[in-house]
Amino acid sequence: MKGCVVRYSWALVMAFPLLARGGTPYVVTNTSLLPHTTSASHAQFYVSQGRVRAAEFDSHRVFLFKDRRIYLIDNAAKTIQVVTSALVDEGTARMDRRVQGMQDAAAQMPAEKRAVMERMAADMKAMNDSRRLAVPRDYRITDRSELVDGRSCRIWEVLEREAKRFEFCVAPAAQIPGGDEILDGMKSLSAYWQGSIFALGVSLGNVGWWPGIESLKGVPLLVREFRNGGAVSETTLTAIGDGVPIVPPFDLPAGYPMTEIDSLP
């Protein structure tokens, strides 16, 4: 998961209690493939009924995606930040309101200042409109297979404007413990702003990416990102539902003060 710049520690994983009730745990690892870099991030995920919890290894931060909100829990500071415009439609509506506010303010300004404000509002509107556009992608299955955490998966190539942007190594959901539940969690993340970064470790934009993933008919165990013809990063799903201790349930810690924010810091 990009943004989780933390180091892998099984000691922290083992500190989490096992849950008896339903849900599927797994570990998401994102590794840079750029030359002269060795950076990697690791996070323990837990999905249940479309809710997603991501806990950074060696960190006090926990992300909860549920109830159309993102809750960022900081167990060191004992605080909770709530992203109130967490969903794509809420975020775009908020930006539209900002454009309208700039246009309303421009109408009250003298002519020389009005032109500057109107130009700024037009630029923001153009940016908002571009974010609403789904990026056309072509998913093509190959005859190549790989092993991820001992599980076989088939490589799909994902093209944008005829250039390869990703490789997804996909295993049938029925062959993965909790495979359908993982896909439900990923699908729920598609409604959140930049949810693909949490789901797959890469940015697929804010609209239009889930149907393409769903068409693969399986769980992407590996996502390899390409730029300018070369691989730049790799995200893997491992330790899927195999007895690895998982994070606590989705309840918010009692007594933590809660503040509202527009977007993740």
C-alpha cells in the first residue's frame, strides 16, 4: 500500500489477537522496482462484509473503511480523524462547491480582479471534469503464469492507449481462502477517493477502474506497474486467511477524540 512507508515486522503481527468470527486477513506488500532502491511497505489487511481495515506494520496508524467514511486511528496520539468526503461522489461534489464559491465571489469583484478569479475557477472546473473521466483500459490475458506465496496465478496485461501499464496475476476466487470476500472489499474501496491505492497498491484514478478488475474473474495476487516500458513497482497479496493473526474488529477505540477532515493527510 503506497503511503504506508513502514518495515515488515512479524512481531507486530503476532501481537494481534485472533478473531473467532468471520472475515479474511491478508498482507499487502508494495515494493519499488526502480534501480538503486530497496523500499518496501507492508500492511495487514482485514476484510469483512465490504468493510476494510488496513494496519501499518511497525506503526500506530490504522485505516478503517466503513459506513461511507475513512477513519484514521492514531493509537500513539489516541486520536481519530474522520474523512467526511471520503467517497468519490462526495469529493467531486465538494470540489464543485468550491468552483461555485469562486464563481460567486468573482461576480462581486471589480472587473480587473473578476477576470483573475474567473480564470482560476475555470481552471479548477477543468481539473475536476478531467478527474471524472474514466481512463480506457484494455485487459488481455496471456499464457504466462507465476507463483505468489505458493499459489499459481495467470498474468493479464493492462494497456492504456496501447502501452502496457500493469500486469495483474490473477487466481480464481474459488481457489483463494476468502477470495470472494477479498473481492467484495476491493469493490467497496472503488467507491473511495484513490481507493485503488489501498486495494491494489497503484493509482487507477477515481472512476471506472472496478469493472475492469471484476472482469478478470479472480483475485489479483500481484500487481506490477509499468512506466515507459519498464516495471517500477510490485504489489502482492500474501498470507491470505492462513491463520495469520489479524487486526482487531472494526469498532472505534473508546475515548479517542474525533475530528473531521476533508481528505487523508
